[in-house]
Amino acid sequence: MRDVFTSTRNGLAIPRSRVATVELAEFRAALRTRIAAGARLAAFFGSEESDGLALYAILAEDQESTLDVARTCLAESSYPSLTPDCPQAHWFERELAEQYGVTPAGHPWLKPIRFHDSWREGSRVWSGPDGGPPVVGVTDFFQVEGEEVHEVAVGPVHAGVIEPGHFRFQCHGEEVYHLEISLGYQHRGIERALCGGPHRSTLSQMETIAGDTTIGHALAYCQTIEALSGTKPPARAQFLRGIALELERLANHTGDLGALAGDVGYLPTLSFCGRIRGDFLNLTASLCGSRFGRGLVRPGGTGFDLDGREKEELLEKLTAVARDLRGAVELLWATPSVVARFENTGAVSREDARSLGFVGVAARACGVEIDVRQDHPSGIYQFAHIPVATSFYGDVNSRALVRWLEAQQSITYVTEQLGALPQGAVLTKPGPLLPDRIAVSLTEGWRGEICHAALTDADGRIARYKIVDPSFHNWFALALALRGQEISDFPLCNKSFNLSYCGHDL
């Protein structure tokens, strides 16, 4: 079988003409073969082009540090689903169906994930163009039949400030047989709004894809724009970006460790980490004035710099916060009742993590050693490496442990990079985007791999922009984690993944 993929690397742009268009059958066969051999489906999306609806697949080959792109064009409104052979495609194909009205025939559970306009309003069953096969409607849910089997519906409205999402449990007594997750309540149409850009509002939209991942998404976007415009950010800016990304990781991992403690009723770590998370956010604010890092990462570099006094103050505060964090988190591992509640709860197998393409903490807790900072390094990570933290059991305890290991590594990394911060400018003004190019950018956000892919048209404007938040890959991991668990384990399992609703909904 000939290789239908065109290889590129993280943060590079190549002419769109280099990505050959292949027949659908060959496209599908190549995808099956490559994924079976260990490649990951980083993105799979459609683009309306002059020759019809084009499908693009981006495979991450982690061992070779390449991103391989393939393209096919659909001649009909239906095509044979990839999902039965390549489970990693299951969520992507549901997205394609609702965005473009095409039917992946044979998909095991085809229903919308974000409620696009292509799904008929007020109808439970949608049919494809030209009377294509019906698919599952918005309000249909998988049902388990049997004596004393019952449903429990949670959400989409939750207590407090939790974002909207609906969870439908199929239970027998307390045991969960199946959990179906229905999202899309925060769909804002960001990808559609980016076409024709970059616009003045584009960077702000990127910073708010998932507000707790401002740096991660802004960095992926800026790397994409820099690739498309041939811009190289200054070395000092690359250091500052890496520092900011690790501070974002520290704030969120700290918050999650505290919240996990709270979910099992262990209040000391909950209380301490709530305050310490704020301290890490304040360190980010000392870089740019925003606790979430807004305004810091800009195409061509950074919008802010550190002087010598600010750098020393940041180091001093980081040392103090790191000491407090160690004391708070070590209380968890020293408390047998906490560890007993974490262990063997919400376990996901290594085989499922690989088969379904989970990323980030969710994958590394299963022993899957993938991390963009190691496998597809860009910016400062090309020169200053960071170890990959893994665990083996795929349960709540493993996910908590990976967070704690990563937090310790991030503290060391930030300290080292602040000490080695080079002199020079922090911003290079980008030029216009090159026409007819495709660029793919990956960053390792605190939840996992963030993928941005952009296509430019003949005028150098964005023709299609695809965003894959790590939550897009990982929501189904939560569904698997609940199988065979008691329904009372749901809050703890949910927090152990801490996936983004708005990052998924876009």
C-alpha cells in the first residue's frame, strides 16, 4: 500500500498542494493501517472546498515526532464509517455529521455533540441529504433493558458555577452499567467565526476557548500563525511562554488535587490547595497582570517582559509556594483513608486508553507515555526537556499521582528557565499569512494535547481552522471509568479527569 500521507512537524507550514487527494477507499485503508500500527488521530475534520467536501486526517507519529496529513474528497453524502475499525474516530465522525450533514454509515452511535444548525431543530431523528439513513437524535439516549435497571439523569444544570453538561446513567442498584455524556450546551461557533481571519477578535477568542487553558490555546494559535507567516519569535519570548505554560499547569494541578481531597471529605488538603492555587495564579499575574495569562502570549512572542527585580521576586515567591504545596499534598499520601478511596476507583485500562486515543493525564495515568513536550517539542521545549510522568493503574489514584509528579517537575522547570532567561526582545511583528498553506500546531496543555490546524486560501486568509481540545479526546474516558462503579463514585471520577465543557463545545 502506497503512503498517502504528507509528513510535517509541529509548528511548520507546508503548501496545501503537497497534500495529495486520494480516493476514499485508499484514505480509509491507510488510516486503519497507520492507527493499528500505533499512530494517533490528532484531528479529523472537514473543509468545504472547490472540489466538494474535503476530509483531512492528521496523524501524530510520536516516535518519529512527525504530523502526517492525508486528504480525500467526498463524492456523496454518505461514506463507510471509520469508527468500527478505528475507535479514535468515533467523536470526530459525530462532529462531521452535525457540521456538514454527511453520514458515516455504520457508526455505532451517531448523534450530535454540539447541536449545529445542520441538525433539524425540534426533531428527534435527523436524515442525511437525499434521504440518507437516519441517525440518533439529540434527545435519544442509549438504554439498558432488564429487571430493576433504572436511569439516573444529572444536569445539564448543576449546582454552583459548574458548567452545563448532561449525564445519563444506566444503573442496576448502585452499580453503573453505562454512562452517556451529552454536551454542546456552550457551543459558540468559534471555528466558524475564525474563517476569513485573523480578525481583531481572534486572539481573544483563542484565550477563552477554555478559560483555564488560556496559555495553552493562545500558544497553539500563535505557533500556527507564526508558521503561516514565517515568523520566528525571539528566544526570550520562548522562555517566557514556557514559564507561563508551566505556571498554568501548576495552578490547575494544584486546584485539582485539592478538589480530589474535597471529594473524599479530606479538608486539610482541600483548604490548603485552594489558597495555593491562587498563589500560582498570582505568579502568572505578575508576568502580565492577568491571573489567567490573558494578553501574555502574542503572535511573534509575548506582550510583556520581566525585569531583573520582577524575576527575583517571582523566584522567591515560587520557592515559598512550592514549599507550601509539598506540605499540603503530602498529607494526601500520608492518609490511608484517602489513598484507599482513590485506589481502584474509576480505572481505565491501558489498552482502552490507546485504542480510543486518550491524551494528557488521562493517558499517562494508564501508562501511556505521550507528551507533546517530549514527542513533538516546540519553542523552549526543543532545548530544555522535561521528564514524562506516568503511572500504571488508570484509576483516581494514578491520575492524582501524575498531577503531583508533573507539578514537582514544573516547579523545577520554571526555576531553571527563570535562571537561564536570555536577554533580548520579546516580540517580532508577524508578516502576512502565506497563501494556500496548511499548518498544524500542538501544545501540551495541563489537561493534555491541544491541536490547532489551519488552512489558508489564495489570499492568505484563514479558510478553515480546526481546534481539538484535550477534552474532546477524553470525555469518553470518564464514561469508561464509571462502568462497574457505584454511582456515588461519579463526583470523584469526574473530578479526577476534570475535563472542560466549554473547551469541548467551542
